[in-house]
Amino acid sequence: MDNCSQTLATPPTTTPRGKISIFDTTRRQNMSAIRRLNLISQHISPFSASSSSTTSSSTHSKMPVSTQAAHPLTLIPGPVEFTDEVLQAMATPSQSHVSPQFVSVFGDALALLRQLFMNTDKSAQAFAIAGAGTLGWDFVASNLIEPGEDALVLHTGYFADSFADCIDTYGGVPTQLKAPIGDIVPLDQIEAALKSKFYKVITITHVDTSTGVLSDIKTIAALVRKVSPNTLIIVDGVCSVGVEEIRFDEWDLDFVLTAPQKAIGVPAGLSIFIASGRALDVFKSRKAKPGSYYASLSKWLPVMQNYEAKKASYFSTPPVQNIHALLASLKQILAIPLEDRFAAHEKMSTHVKETIESYGLKQVAVRPGYQAHGMTAVYVPEGVTLPDFLPKVAKRNIVLAGGLHKDIATKYFRIGHMGVSAIGEDREDFTLALNAIKDSLKECGYTF
Ligand SMILES: Cc1ncc(COP(=O)(O)O)c(C=O)c1O
């Protein structure tokens, strides 16, 4: 932290605009003191030093509500900006991973993860393991698919190619159904594929972070249960859990994997997933041993069950501070109904998309109703290049992401609007970001 942005008081909690805040009056007064300090700090911090000569006055009229060291706003589709409580939890002093204190924290985090996934069926189990979103693919490929078995992979962008590659690594046989760039896989194609042979699993990227395409997992899951009831339904929710509606029990899903650094709002370092009772039974009846030592459900299932029952357990040392941060964030997320959280994200998403379109720019995700609510992928206009545009936005202390889908990577950029930046009370992150985009386009010679 720099000298001018020390923590003054208990900082803000993520609450959607217009919803009841959980702060009391004292905390509000503290917040106003923090805001004043942040305004002062603009004149002496690295944040303002680089921004003052390069931005329009509107871009930095206020600092974001935070007690964190001044820093460029990270508005990419993960990692996102974190709340102060989460970062403070990451600084929890050392604690034994089998101490009663930590066991209790881990148990609470696992119980709250069930709520996040809208799960009450105890035959399912939530997991939080040191790793990353990618490790969730390894768990699927090495536990739920045996060598030689077929997997149907729905492709709405870059991440399906990688999931298919992971399945292939463990001896599964992936078949990809590819949508045109920016579009979804039509239901009749999925139905025809499921009728053509038995697929052990179907994988759906809920939001493909390379395109911003949102898949309708509820409808696809219902189709799978009708046409091929024993096919396990696997959802890559890395860019959707915490921002898009996911009803694990009600929609009869089998495995939803995610990572903390996006809409869950916790620094990277965890693989988070939930497996249904059906998926766990399929795993228990497999003939071949799990294809991985670390990513083995037989190793981790008892550990998670024990921690959730508030009993210490060990297979590999859990990342104590990350689990503290996960619990801090889940408490903030679940302080309001999930439906309100989804609605707040949808509102911000609509605002970002409408503003971008008012600038004359086009989204990569072409189909209304199938566009992510936590990110927007946007084509740069004719005559503007990414290497010219993105540094101009960065000069204004807003960090956006470049393109990722290999066929169009140089033609578009991505904005992440998940978590505290998107729905934090009194935050102005997207006023700053949308102004920065507009001013940067002008500087690139684009006329509106
Ligand atoms: C949809 C999707 N799946 C999987 C991953 C991989 O997650 P991680 O980078 O945490 O390994 C990402 C990462 O951005 C993603 O967006």
C-alpha cells in the first residue's frame, strides 16, 4: 500500500445499486472519510500522476470506493477488482490447516458454496482445492470419462478447444459441435449428436470468455435428460458462477466448475466445483483408476466431506488464506438474494452494451438473449487497431483485455463487468471506463 491510502475503517461491502446496504451509519461516515482521503490521494499517488496529463476531467472525477492502494482499475473478464474485506482475508496470519479455527472457516465456505450453486441435495458435494479453473477440466477428464469414452463438447469459443484438449489428454474422445463465431450451438444439432451415439458427458461453456456468448444451460440440460438421460452434464462456469443464474439441483446438472477470480471476486488460486450424486456414483463405478493423482475425486471427496462436517482432514495442504478470502467473499455475495445479484449484473451489462453500441461499436456475441452479463466482447471500429487503442485506455488507468479467439484476436477487445466494480455501491468504475473508451477512440481518430 502507498502511504496515502491506508485502511481507515471497515471498508465497503458489495451491494447492488438501490439495494439495502448492510452498513450502519458509523460505517457510512467512515466511508465518506475514506472517499475524502482517496480524493486527496489522487494528487500524490501513482494513479493520478500518470492520469492527470492524459485524461479528460470527467474520467477521473472520483476515485473508486476503496481503501486499497491507488491502482489502475482492472476491468477485464477476470481477475476482477476485489473488495477490501477479501484482500484483508488474504492477509490472514498463518494458521494450521487442521486447527479448529480453520476447519470451521473451510466448513462454512463449503456450505456457502452450496448456496451459490443453489444446491441443497446432500448427495452432491462442493469442492475448493488449490489450483485454477483449468484444474476443474482435469477433474472431469480424469474422473468422469474413461479412456476411449466419448465426450460431446459444445464450442462457443476458445475455451471449448482447451477443454476438448484436456479430455483428449486423459484418453477420452472429444467431439466438438462448433457454433459460428459469436453464436450458440443450435439445439437441433445437439439433439442429433446425442441421438447418434452415447456420450458419457456433454460439456457446455456457460459463458465463453473469448466471445462473451452465453449458453442456455437450462434448456440444453433439459434436452440432454430427454434424449440421453445418462449423459453427465458438465458446465464450465468459470466466467458465469456468481453472475449468471445457475440452479444446480433444479436444472439437474452434474458438474459445475469455476474459479474464484471472476464473479466470485477472490484472487486466483482455487479450483472450485460441485459434483452431483449421479456424477459421484459414475466415478465410483469406473473400471479404470482415476487418470490423475492430484486431481482424484477419491482423494478429495472424503476431505471435502470431512471439512464440511467440521472435521480436520488431509490429502494435500489447503491454501488457508485463499479459503479465508473465499468465505469473506461468499458472505458478501450471499448477504443479498442471488436473484438480486444477477439482476444488478444484468442492469450494468445492459448499460455497458448500450453505451458501447451508442459509440457505433459492435459486439462479438451476435444474438440478443445469448450475451454474457459479466463481460462484453467488442470489435474495434474500422481504422482503429488494438495496439493503438488499448494503451490509450491504459494511459487512463483502465485495464481492458485484448482478443482471445484465435480467428479474430486482433479485431476485438473485452470488458469485464463482474463483482464489486459492476455492482458495488457508490462505485463509478464504469463511468470511468466508458469515458476512457470514448476518449481513447477519439484519440485514435475515430469519429462518433
Ligand atoms: C470459460 C473459462 N474456462 C476456463 C478457464 C480457465 O481458468 P483458469 O485460468 O483459472 O485456469 C477460463 C479462464 O479465464 C475461462 O474463462
